[in-house]
Amino acid sequence: MPVLTRERHDVPSTAAVPARVRLESIDLLRGVVMILMTLDHTRDFFGTGASPTNPATATVALFFTRWVTHLCAPSFFLLTGAGAYLARHRRTTKELSWWLFTRGVWLIVLELTVVRCLGYQFNFDYRVTMLVILWALGWAMITLAALVHLPTPAIAAFGVVLIASHNLFDSVTAASFGAFAPIWNILHATGVIVSTPRYVVFVAYPIVPWIGVTAAGYALGQVFSWTPERRQGFLLRLGATLTLAFVILRLTNFYGDPIPWTSQESGLRTVLSFLNTTKYPPSLLYLLMTLGPAVLILWMVDKGTPRLLKPALVFGRVPLFYFLLHLPLIHLFALIVCYFRYGDVHWMFESARLEQFPMVRPPGWGYSLPVVYVVWVAVVLTLYPLCQWFGRLKRRRSDFWLSYL
């Protein structure tokens, strides 16, 4: 099987590996992280509200329930970049750039409308708006729309530099920029960018490190044009290197995360502190900790999809469709439970304060982890036939709008 040895930016590239083989491992990882993401959001709506990331107070089960879902966001951005590279075989560079730009704008619109109003809040008052993953993913795609005109090695270097160096600016505060403070929040530091008596807008996903992950993912996409032996060897080495780099750099407590790990009252809780890296914004150590295992999963499933994981492909082939449905469904389940427990549901339609997000909790609201897991499974099973239907629709038809879902 020939190896792709050069690329051209004026014509669509051809792939040495058939699309079906190339994409199945990507779809599988994407499907797995969609399922894990649902667990995290179910915990947001049904959990007790206890902090899952405090190594001194969180139960081990709660900590790892949250920790395993850290795989989700970095994988989304990495695979978005890889998918953009793989789309080169059916689009010119100009067409790919335009598609990335328009899709990025579309994701931002969805974040501010469907996700905000029908997912998290169940209202249209815009009192509290949280800019989260689709917001950052949209800007990452818009940036990638410009980057795809560059050679792939330059895009790779750009992504790696952003990932590795953005923590150098952790000491810079938004307040130091005066009137331009919101721009720094959007780029690098979480924070409020609009605050009035009526409206609050909070950036939870600063875009700079996420743009870096997307650019690195674009460069990674080229390995799926290689022979299986070469591709699998590279994925194994890359995944192991990233994981080892996390362990070594984290041990030093020198660089890569604004919160150092500390010795706790027990060895187990010290391990929790070691693993408790910063997601908002994603630190270098957080990205090494998550991208290493993500790449290793790609390596493990490259030879074929394990039978047990085949259902995840259904979700991985229609990720945006799944994403847009899962939040309203979780919220709807919470509304139903609220009605039967309290005889009232007004809390479910109110805008939560930032410290309450994503929902206003009724008095005494919150359930144990086993209940959270049951609701999580119910959400996934409910969405399975809908995603299966939509996946078949996308395979049967080629309407342009389907590529935006």
C-alpha cells in the first residue's frame, strides 16, 4: 500500500487508506467520549453539587467519575482537526477553508441559541450565558480555516507551540488590560466578559489552547494516510511519549499547570492531587494527561473495532446531532423527576447564577452516584435509536445541510 509522500494545496488529496478504514477508529473514539461526556453532564444536573476535583474532600468514586470525563474535550478538538485533514481528499483547500469557516460560525450560533436556551437553561432570557465547548470549537475551526492554506508542518508547529507555551502567561491577569480585559478572557483566562444588573456572560473555554489542540489534530490526520504498520507504530510512540511527558513534568511541579500537586493525608489522596490538573483553561499538563491516552486508544482500535464498543460508532458518526440532543434530554429527565418529587418545576426554567450553573437546584436536590449512573445509561439508551436513524439518513443522502449536523 503506497504511502502519501507529498501534499498539494490546490487540489483534493488522495488517501492511501480507504475512508471507511481510516475513519472507524476516529468515529469509535469520538463515540466513546460522547458517552463519557453525557456522564459528566448528567452529574451536573443530578449530582449532589459536591466538588469532584478537590483531592482532600471528594470521594474517590466522585473524583474518578469526573476525571475520566476529562478525556472528552481534548479528544473533540483533536479529532476535529484530524477530520478536517481527512476531508482534504474530497475538497480543494479553498473549499475546505470555507467549510471550516462556515461550520465554525454555525457552532458559535448553536452555542448561543440551542445549547444555551434549550440545553442548559430552558428559557430565553439570557440572564446568564456560559461560553463553553461549541463556542471554543467554533473559533478553533474558524482559525483552522485560515491555517489550512499553510503547509502541514507549519500548522503542526503552530499547534504544538500554543499547547506548550500558553502557561507562560498564567501570571498575566485580565485586569491588567483595562478596558480590553474581556479579550484576554476570551483568549486565555476564564472570566466574566459582560456583567450588568440583568446580563452576565462568562467564558469557560478560553480559545488559545483549544486552537492549538485542533491544529495539532489537523497534523495528526495525515498519519491515517500511512500504511497500517507505520501508522500504528507512530500512534503507539506518540501516545506513550505524551503520557510519559505528563508523568515526568507533573512530578517536577515546575511548569505546565498553575496548581501544583501536594502531599495529602494518604497516598491515595496524593495520587488524586497529582491527577488534578487544570481544565479551565486547559493546562499543558491537562492536555498531556488526556491526549496521551486518547492517542493510545486510537492505536488500540486501529486494527478493528472491539465488538463490545461497536455501539459507540453510532454516536461517533453523528456527534453534533448527539450533542444537541443530549443536554435537553438530561434537563427534561431532571424536570420530570423534579415534578414527581416536588409537584413543581419552576426551578428548571430559571437562569442559574454562575455558582449554581447549569441549573437552579430545588431545596434538597441532588442524588448519589448510583442514581447519576442510572440516569446516564437511560439517556444514552434513549438517544441510540435516534442517532442510528440519523446516521442512516446521512449515508443515504448528500444534502449539504447534513454536513452541518
